[in-house]
Amino acid sequence: MSVPHKALIVVDVQNDFCPGGALATDRGAVVAAAVSGHLRAERDRYGVVVGTKDWHIDPVGHFAPDGVEPDFQETWPVHCVAGSHGAEVHPELDVDLVDAWFLKGEHTAAYSGFEGHLDGAETGLADWLRGREVTEVAVCGVATDFCVRATALDAVAEGFTVDLLSDLCSPVSEAGGAAAVGQMAAAGVTVV
């Protein structure tokens, strides 16, 4: 029986963030498969499961200009362009286990799933979760030190109780991931 007040947020498990992608993390594909395994075994722990996607159309200032090296903090290589192969969910993540998708970063930089909207609607993630009486969220996905961190911190700011499923995350760098986990824990996220 599912826990109606708890949601799982699966952050940005997309081809461009997995090996072979434009902005790959080392463990992206492993995380995609592990999240699917977790959901097959533990789906009844969650009332709802949502996924987020980077979905860039013209994210002003987010992509490094042509001929300029990205700084990998504020500017990035072109990635997750709306409708492209890189923006698709990695094939190891079973999309049938996800109830709703939230798109972010279409016309501006966006890291947190709470900056996005429901695919095909204007509803934001916080309102969508509250509309389903969710009070607790677990967060996992890619990348620990950027979009996972931003999503977890915004979940805390929105008043949700937050768990980080750290084994189901992939960082850009080990040092960055460790720093992000420390920052999340200091903000009140329970690291599982």
C-alpha cells in the first residue's frame, strides 16, 4: 500500500547527463537503472513519483557562447535541447513508473525541479504536490551537486520534509557531490 503523503522526485535522468551525453556524469546510467530497481521494489513507499527534465529552448546565458569555453558553474555546453535525443529520459529509467513530468529551463537557467512546470500545463511542482496532499519528498537523480541539490533545498524551503537517496544520485564531481550533500544536510535534508 502506498504512502499517500510521500513523493519521489527523480531529477534529470536524461541522456545528456549520462555517459556519452553532452554533459555526462560518471554514474548517470547506473543511477537510471538503480532508480528503476528501487521503484520496482519500493513503489508502495510513494503516493506519487515525479520526474524532472532539463528542457532547454533558448535558456538565455545558460549555454556558453560559440567559441567560448563554458565555466561549468554558470555556463555550460549545449545540452538537453527540447525534443532532442539528449533531452530524452535515459532508457534505463522505466518511464512507466513515473506519474508526471516537470520541465524546467526552457528560456532561462533553472536547476531546481520547483522552477519547472507540469508537462503540458503551467502548474508548478510545489502546487502539484500539495494538491495531492504530499508533505514528504525523497529526492534522487542527476547531478547531486547541481539540480539534485537545488531541488532538495527548494523542497525544504517549500516546507516539505526531505530525504536525499544518496545512493541513487550521480555528481558532476566527487568533491562537488560531497559538498552538496553537506549543504543539503545542513539545511535539514535527511541523507539516506
